Amino acid sequence: MAAKENQGLQAIIIVLTLLVLGLLVSVFLVNNAKKTARAQADDLQTRNTESQRAQSQLQEEANNYKTWMGFSPEDSIDTLREPYTADMARYGENFAEEERNYRRILEQIENDYNKMASDESNAKDQVKDLKQQLRAVQAAANAQIEEYVKQLEEAKSDAASERVKFAEQDNQIKKEKEEIAAQLAAQRTEHDQQIASLRSQISELDGKIAKLDRANDRLLAERQSPDPFAEPADGKITWVNQRYSKAWINLGTADGLRPQVTFSVYSPNEADASKAVKKGSIEVLRVMEPHLAEVRITDDSNQDPVMPGDQIYSQVWNRGRQLGFAFTGFIDIDGDNKNDSALLKRIIQASNGEVDAAPAPYGNESGDIVDGEMDVATRYLILGDRSREGNQAESEHLSKAWDQMNEDADSLGVETIALDEFITLMGWRSDNRAVTLGPTARPDAFPAKPHTQELPRKRTQPTGTFRKRLPPTPF
């Protein structure tokens, strides 16, 4: 019995011990949580204090900025915006938007003030120098006046002795004066006659100049502002043979046409040939009759082929008239980096045109830059490349010719046209073309060509004929 009571007592003691330990652990945990919460509260209090201090510092800086700009610290941003906008409109209208601030405006005002002060100082120095010069002039004048007064007193003292001499001199002077007056009248008459003659010549020359100016203005106006319908078609296609790439046109011997003249082909609906869209080109092969010639189709499109009734036009050939042209720069027609000036001259001359001016050959003995001279009747100034790669001296020579001829074209009202555009409008096409290979090659440099090779006929057995198949013959 005593043993059971001891066991019960031990159990109670164990339970109490566990309760005490649990209570101690709970107290320890609660204490740690309390410390953590207190540390967090202290941290928040510190941050709040620092935030209030920063806010106070920012407010103090804002108040200082307001005071520096001349406003009250109590003014709000809405109160400041209206005077700031007015100040910027009044003092900063000449400044860029990003530079419109009081510091930049004050710097500009200070610069303007310093400049005005410098100008005022220079003006004062100039006034000082002028005053010194005036005093020097006045001193010299006073000296001269004193000298004249002295001479006058001496003359008065000698007046009695000099009176007779003065009378004689006076008579002599009157006589010389009358002679001079007569000579002056004669010279004036001669001078008036010369002036009248010169005025007559000037009036005549002014009339001629006015006439020349009016003629020049009229020519320039006609060249610079051409009539939109001033370039009608030269002729038209009368018949086409697409199989042999030939056609016939209504121009011939009566129109002064000759072989190798090239034309551009346009739609019959185009009223202005010079501005129409080109659909092809032709070259004269034979001049057959007064108004009939055979031509070769050198360029056309399968989508829009050359058809009877299409209009033809040439920038160079003109019926019954020879047009003048000029070209400048490095002329390279086929892209082989070689000078094709002679070829361009032949193309123009083949269409009954003439070359009025061109760059002089590099290194000529006379040292000329340009051969020939343009006038108001020159149709086009054809522009090649301004310089040539590989030869610096020749490139400078071509550049000088380019600048001089373009300046002459501007003064004469001559229209300029690029070389490629002129060749395209002429309808001329080179049989030999240079194609650049490599990364810079263009797909349009390799156009597809129609298959013209005649294929062999397919051998077939006539219908209804039986051909017996036999085994091959052994050897």
C-alpha cells in the first residue's frame, strides 16, 4: 500500500515538474517575442523620425528655393505656376523649351548687360578720342585765326602803300577773270554737247539692253516653264511584226530621217511625250519612202508590247531642225568604268543632233576646261558622274568642268538631265553591257530570255499502222 502511494506521489511530482518546465519555456518565448516587438517598434520609430527629418529638410529646401526666386514660403505650386509662366513668356520666349529656367535667363541677362557695358565703355572711349581731336582742331583753327589777324594788322599798316598796287592787281584779276569766264563758257558748251551725245548713246544702249533683257527673259521663261503640251510625239507606229521584232513608222525622207536614229515608244493615250511612261524603244533600219521607214524593236515588254498606233518620241531628233546638246562629267554608258564621251557624241549625231559644249580633254595644251559654249537654244545639259575614280588629277578636271557648265546652264536656263535618264528617253541600248558580279550584283542584271531553240520533232508511228516487234539480232 505504501508503495502505491509513493508511485502516485512520484507521478504528481513528474507532472508538476513538466508543468514548471513548460511554464518556463512559455515565459522565455514570450520574453523573446516582447523583445522582438520592442525592437521593431524602436526601428519604426527611428524610421519615422528620419522620414520626418527628411521631409522637414525637403520643405526647408523648397522654402529656400521659393525665397530665392522671390516668392513667399507659404505659396503653393499652383500659386507659383502663374507668375512662372508669365516670366517665361516675358523673358524666355527666345530660349529653347529645355533652357527656360531662371538661372539660364539670368545668365543671358548678365551677358547682355556685360555686352552693353562693354559697348558703352567703347562708346565713351570713342567720345573721348573725338573730343581730343576736336580740341586739336580748335587749337589749330585758333592758331590760324591768330595768324590771319596778325597778317590783317600788317596789311592795315601797309594799306596806303599797297592800295595802288591793289588797284592794278584788281584790274589784272578782273581781266583774267573775264578770260577765264570766256574759256569756262566755251568749255561748258563743249561739255554740254558731250553730255548730250553721251546721254543719247546711253539711251540707245539702254533701249538695246532692255530689248535683250526682254528677249532673254522670254527665252528663259520658255525654257524654265515649258508648256505641258510643248513636246508632242514625233510620229507613230503604223505596223508591227512581232515575230521578227520589226515595225514600220510614218516618218521618212521628207522628214529628214536617217538610219540609226532611236525613238522611245509611248502609249497613244499620252498627250505629253516628254512626261509619258516609256513602254519600249526602236531603232531606224531603213528609210523607205517620204513617210515610211522600217525600224527594229530594241526593247519592249510582253505585258505591254509595241502595237500599231503607239506614239514615238526622241529627245535628240527633231523634224526639220537640229537640236544642240551639252554634257559634262565622266560619261560611262555601259558601266565598264571607261570614258564613253565619243559614243555619246555619236548617239547624238546619229539622231541629227549636235554637241554644243563638253568637257575639254584632260591635259590639253591650251589648258581649257570646256570645249564649246552653251546658249539659250541648247536643249539639255546631260549630267554624268561628277568625278572619276582612280585618277585624282582627271577627277579634279572633271569636277571643275561640272561646276562651270552647271553654273552656265543655270544662267542660261538650260535644263539638266541625268545620263541614264537621257539614254532611256533616247531608246538607245548597248549590245555589249558590263555586269558587276559579287555581293553587289543585282537580279535585274540577269533578265530571263525566251527559249528560241527549235526542239527536234517527236517521231511517232502513223495511226493505224502495226509494226511488229522483233528480238535483237545476235552476232
